[in-house]
Amino acid sequence: MRVGSMAATIFEAGSLARKAGFGLAGLALMALPQAATAQNAAVQMLIEQQQRAEWSDQFDNTMRSLQAIESTSPTLSPDTAAYVEQAIARYSSIVAQGGWPRVSSGRRAMRLGTRDDNVVALRRRLMASGDLEQTAGFSSTFDSYVDAGVRRFQARNGLTPDGVVGKGTLDALNVPAQVRLSQLETNLVRLRSMSGFLGDRYVMVNIPAAEIEAVENGRVRSRHTAVVGKIDRQTPILNSKIYELNFNPYWTVPVSIIRKDLIPKMNEDPGYLEKNRIRIFDWKGNELTWQQIDWSTDEATKYQFRQEPGEINSLGSVRINFHNMHQVYLHDTPSKSLFGSDYRFHSSGCVRVQNVRELITWLLASTTPDWDRQRVDSTIRSGEREDVRLKTQIPLYLAYVTAWATAEGVVHFRDDIYNRDGLMMSSTEASLQ
């Protein structure tokens, strides 16, 4: 190869290397004998190396961002009120500075790789709430840092942290800072009222978050996704104690569900009871057939409807009983798919528990030590009815907290699903303001 050709090849290789983001090391690799072939191989290798580095960077950023959200401190810790006071100071400053910008996504949801002017507003919004570093710049490219910031924001707001700015995420982003500040102030009162000693071991259901915490010695031992009451069939707010577990339980249909659900379903499909293994009894224990009841009236509410244990039983494999006047309880469910939804307000007031076996094993661990996970699993597998009373009752709190903060400075928000904050505005409604 002539010197001039070699120089031209080296120059071209160097140009490609610089475009790929590499300096002299890349240039040196490309100046090997048989430069044309080596050039292509080297550039490809360097580009692949850069792509691997970018992927690693994206993964590490996302993982660090999401790990920062995790906390072993319970929502109702004695210090939560103080953390919320700190958050109030931060959000008061944000409001005083004019809040944060609105974000639009155009026709398509923004995600990693998107190049759009709307990404600039998204960056500013995430910076304002601390989900993105102030030094991240104002590029219109949705890069790995924006992806990590979006996921962090989603996790703080009870959304699936997928990094995609879809409608739900956009609605939450556009809730005004003043509304978030008001939420914090409202919830500070609630948290102060529950900042005392709640017990060495207790269970807390946060209704707006649709989440359950099993707390032991001031630390969360496990968190469980929940499904709680619909807006028109709300899960009650109360303090109680868990006293009993029913394995492979019967489900006795509450009168409210007989009236609102069962009677209309029977009018649509007379075979509904048989398909769902529900039997009818009078209050003396005598069994009736569905033909003995006038389904055009409320006569059915005078009888007991009992669903047999099994895979389709509405309570799943176990029911967790606690003292209350509302005929509600915690339980497993055959409808596992609802746990994967951002909106988990589907029950008639009871609380469905994801990974319920972990929770009940923990409930039994110190109060009834002859019950371990192996025995729990084998009892459920047997399909046989068994009731277990806890030797020591466990405090249970069904609470309503839509905003709280942690020791790490992470501020969480949830929709005021039952409209108890007095703000009269959901995240969707607020986004339209």
C-alpha cells in the first residue's frame, strides 16, 4: 500500500472513530496492516463496545434510581411526620418559584430514544421535583438519564415504573405543585395522629396506595400489592386486630353483594350459581334450589349463599379475619391479574393480598410457631378446610395516606381515590387545570 493511500485510510478510520466517540486508541487500532478490512472490524467492535457501555449506563442509572425509592421504614413510622414537614418546606419553595412546567407528549408516548421538543419540558419537570439531576441538561433526546428519572417519578406515584410517559404518567406529572403541597399538609395531620407506638408487629393497609406492609420492630418485613374497595364500596378506615386465619375457606356472600351483583347475574344467567359452586341455605341450615327463589325481588337477601372452597373461590386459598363491624377481611384471590394494574380499586370493601402465603407465614411465625411455610403450603394444597386462631392477635391498621415521605427524602403521592383530602381533584382532573 502506498503512503498516500495508507494516510487516507488512517484519516478515514480516524474520522469514523471520532464519530463513534473514540480518540487515539480507536485510531491506532485502525492503522493496522490490511487497513480496509481491519478498519471495518475495528469500527464495528468499537461501536458495539460503545453500545454495551450505553446499555450498562442505562441499566445502572435506572437501578440506582429505583433502589433509592426502596425503604425499610414503614409508612407510619414515628418519624414520618417529620419527613413530611421537610417535604412541605421543599414543595413550598417549588410553589413560591412558580411550580413546574406542564408536559405534553404529542401523538405518541415518550420513551427511551424519543427525540422531541416535549422532552425538554419533561426534563424541566423532573428536575423541579428532584427526579432528575439539575446537571442533566436540556437536550430534546429522551436518554438513559431521563428514562431513570421517569421511572423514579413513576415509582413515587404508584405507577408501573416502565419509563414510558403514557397517559397515566402524564396526568401525574401535570398535577400542579400547589395540589401536591396541599396533599402533604393534609396528610401531615393524619400521620401525626398515628405517629405513636403501633406495636412491635403490625400490619398496615394503605388504602389509596393499595399496598400492605408487614412491620416488625420498626422495619418493613414485607410489602404486598393489594386490591381494595371500589369508590362506591369503600374499604373502611379502622384500627383492629387480626385473630384468625381460614385455610381453604367457604365464602359467604354478603347481603350487599347478593343485592348488587348476585341477583342481576342470576337474572342474566340462571346457571350462574352452579357454574360458581355457590349453594343456597336458609338460616336453619336447610339447602334450597335456585328455582325456589323469586329473582325478580330482593327475596334472595333473606338466605345464605355459600361458595365452596376451591380454585374459583372468591377468597382464594386463605382468609384473614380481624374484628370489625363492616364484614370485611383480608384474603387471597383467584384473580391475580388485577395486582399488575396501576388502578387496584375493584373489591367490595375487602382487601385482596398478593403473595398472601408470605404474609400469613409471617403472621403465624411468632404467635403460632408450629406453623411454618411448609405447613402453610401443604395445608393449602390439601384443599381441606382448617381454621387457625392466632395465639397472639396482631394489630391491623386500615389507613388512608395519599402523601408521605421517607428518611431518604423520597416523597410519595397517590390519587385521593375516595376524595377524602378535601381537594376535590384527582390527578387526571388536576392535569386539566
